[in-house]
Amino acid sequence: MEKFEISVLIENENQHFEIRDYMHHDGEKCKYEIYKDGQFIAGFEPDHHKILHICKNPGILPEDTLHLIAEQLEGYNI
């Protein structure tokens, strides 16, 4: 597992998220898990075109915010 951080501009405020990349995931968990202040926010799974889709959403953040996080991650050429 690799960890890194990203920042996303949400409502004129830069918010920071920890990304956990499970490079050798087996399909049991999402390839990417997103955390904020140690709390699980969401999980993403890439499709064959490397576009991220939500695979776990505990409902902590609005879905449009999760899409902003996914767009930021896709910019890293995952």
C-alpha cells in the first residue's frame, strides 16, 4: 500500500485528503481508499480506461465532492 495526499478546492477552501493506493488489490477492497483526518471517506475503483468510479461511499461527503476528488486523482495518471 502506498500513501499520498491530495488537495481539492471545495467551496473556495482547500481540503486535504489522504489516499491509500492498494497497488496489488484483489478485488475484495477498492484500489483507492480516501481518508480525511483519519476517517474513511470513500473508495474508488478504476475502469479499463482508468476512469475512477465510486465503489464504497459511507455518505460522509456529497457525491459531487467525491467526483472532484476522483478528477484530481485521475490527473495523477493513475
